[in-house]
Amino acid sequence: MTNTRSDWEQRFQSLSIEGRAFIDGQYRPALSGATFECISPVDGRFLANVASTDEADAHAAVLVARQAFESGVWCTLAPAERKRTLIRFADLILAHQEELALLETLDMGKPISDAMAIDIPATANAIRWSAEAIDKRYDEVAATPHDQLGLVTREPCGVVAAIVPWNFPLIMASWKFAPALAAGNSFILKPSEKSPLTAIRIAQLALEAGIPKGVFNVLPGYGHTVGKALALHMDVDVLAFTGSTAVAKQLLIYAGQSNLKRVWLEAGGKSPNVVFADAPDLRAAAQAAASAIAFNQGEVCTAGSRLLVERSIRHPFIPLLLEALQAWQPGHALDPATRVGAVVDQRQLENILRYIAIGREQGAELIAGGNRTLEESGGQYVEPTIFDGVSNAMTIAQEEIFGPVLSLITFDTAEQALQIANDSLFGLAAGVWTRDLSKAHTFARGLRAGSVWVNQYDGGDMTAPFGGFKQSGNGRDKSLHAFDKYTELKATWIKL
């Protein structure tokens, strides 16, 4: 039986929310005793006081993570045993699916139906997928003379720290900790201060699954305190990050100032979604374009925020787009029928509204949305918004808004479309709609983007790598390629 909004509200009443850090297999307050309030963007309700960790806590977590790694309690386990443990971890996450989904929704505002159907299952799947890969990846024997034996082996790096964003708190975290743990590393997770609750909760589940003390640690807190401390720490071997390009650049500086730790970055995006006149189904393209900007309140790094439409189909396409957007109107995030929930907090809401004002000031035509809504709920909600007549030079077409604001840009030729699509600091993702297979291949090859989707938007699964070109970063999550980030290659030559 499907839960109603009332059911979820009742579930909240019995929910025990943990806000402390998790270090060395136990929950503990920040060493300073500092906390910050966790307030739900859904309706402004208080959720918990959360530990505000800092440099001292980072040092404590790194110390136990290093000790756990050096002891071999995890990294020297037989691959099949690490696999079984991580699969138990995935199973426990699914066993607590409703609790974790409710925490995710209350904490960052996404619709409860999405948290249940997408976020929690995808997290468990990411863990299980990486676990299954553990005993299916082989090392190499080099081509050597008859009196030499050359071995190429992969070894875990040691202590991995990850700083993850607030828009998909568990999914983004699992894309990092799953392969890192599978490879045998110790792990420290720094969730966003805007959405720390599910990360804190799953730490206990990891311990229950059998991941040893000190191997999986969680440090809630702010980027400029504990995040900076981890990035500068001399005993962190790898830093993985998903977030803004500005922060990504700063993390590279910190790595250079410390120990030259490996830094893997998945940063911003301003993804083009290109609809040619020969698209196989204009209605389907319009529906995908609406979803690409409204899903998860537009708080998606791959959001199709620049919609490029060939001029000859502009007039029939816009009504289809406006019609499709009607299915994406904000509602209370705990209502299972809601498809667009609350923006993560007041600051983010104000930033989205600021960009909408800039679009108007620079001459773009507002044809849908543009307003805050549901203020009576006490939450942070904004209407999905479409601007027409946008030039790619406008601020709303160049800067990542991280909200449901779509810029519609018209083009005349494939060459012009490609130039516009690539005219961005970012290169995370792109969509192409055409029935011409040669055009699809040629255009996709010309796009400077890490993911290209043809006649769909946001395709792919755990088997395909995810990451960007240019200032969208250098890291790749998902797929077997993710293991490359968390392992060192060693060449061993033996005289026979």
C-alpha cells in the first residue's frame, strides 16, 4: 500500500534523527561541542541539531582511518569477503528505505516519491554494483623476457575523503564511497551542511553490515572548516568532490599546498539540449526538456538548462513545451503526487529569483513561471521558469543557476548549434534530438561534454562513466573507471 502524506507525517513523529559525527565506529559530538540547526525546506520545521565538526575532528577521523588502513582489517580482506560485506550494506539500505527516503526529503526538499523510487534504490544499486566488481577485476602480467616476471597490480590508495553536494545526498556519496571501499580504502564522508542526515544515518548501517570501525567515517559540518581541513590534511591520500566549479578550483590549491593528494572533481554544468527539426517526436522532446529542467527542482548538475531549438520548429515546439511543463508544478514534498518539491533553503531560493530578475533585465522574454509559490507552507518553493529569446551571451545562459530556470535559444544550422552548445565554461552533459543517425554521431562527437544523450535526456546507468570536460571537472564516477580514482598502479619486476 502506498503511503499518503498523512502516513509520512505520522512516520516523522516517530523518527529518531541522529545529528552527531561518526568516527571510529561510534557517534560522537564535535570536539568543540558546536552544532548547527537543520531546518527542513519543505515547511520550515526544525529537524535536528547537527555536529559542526572542524579541523580537530578531521584530524581524529583521519587518524582512525589511517590506523584502520594500516592494520589491514579491511584492505587485506579477501575480495569475496569485502564483496559480501558491501552487499549486506546495500541490503540494509533497502531495508531502511522509508526511513532514509523521509530523511532525504525532509532534509533537502525533494519529492518523497523520488526519494523512494530513485535515490534510495540507486544508492543501494551503486554499492551492490561496485561490490560485484571486486572479484571480477584482474591485475596484469607484463610482456617480459623469459628471465623476468613483470607484474602490474592495483593497490588501494589509503585514506579517501569525499565532499559531496546536497542535491542527491546519498546517490552522490555512494558513487564515491562504494568503489573506494570496494578497492580496500578507508573512507571519510563530508556531507553538505544543507543535507547531512542520511549520510550520518547510513554510517551505523555500514557498521552493522560488517565494515570495521574506522573504515567508514562521517563528518558533518561546513566546507570552510572541516572540508578545508580534509583538503589540507597531509594524511589524506585522495579527495573526491562533487559541487561548484569555484570550490573545485580551491580544492586543487589546497592539494598543492599540502601533500599533492589526488583530487577528483565533478563540478558545474550548463548543459545544452539540442532539438533539431527532424527530431523523431517533438512531443517527446518537449516532455524531456521540461523534465530536464524541473526534475529535482532543477537542482541537478546535468540539468538541460539551455534548450536549443531549430528555428523552423520553434513555433510548434513552444506550445508543446509549455504544455509539458504543466505536469511539473511545485507541491508539498511529502505528498506522493508531487513532482517538484522545495528548493534546498532560503539562500538558494533567493539566488534562483535573482537570476530570474537578471534574465528579465537583460531582455529575455519570460513565458512561464518566474515566481515563488506555496509561501503559506513555510517552505521554499519556486515555479519552473522558461525564458524565450535568450542569447547565449546572457548571464542566465552562461552561469549555473541550479534551479528550474530554462533558457530557450534558437539556431538555424547544425554548425551554429554546435558553436552555441560548446560556448560555455562547462562540459558536463548534452542532449541531441534527431532521426538522422549520421547527424547524431557527428554532432555528439563535436560536443565537448562528458555525457551525450541522443533522443532522450539523462540516460545511462552504473555501467557508464559520469563526469565532465573543461571546467566541469576531471573525475569520473560510476563504471569500472571509477576504481581508477581510488587505486594506485604498482609495477613489480622479478628476476627469475
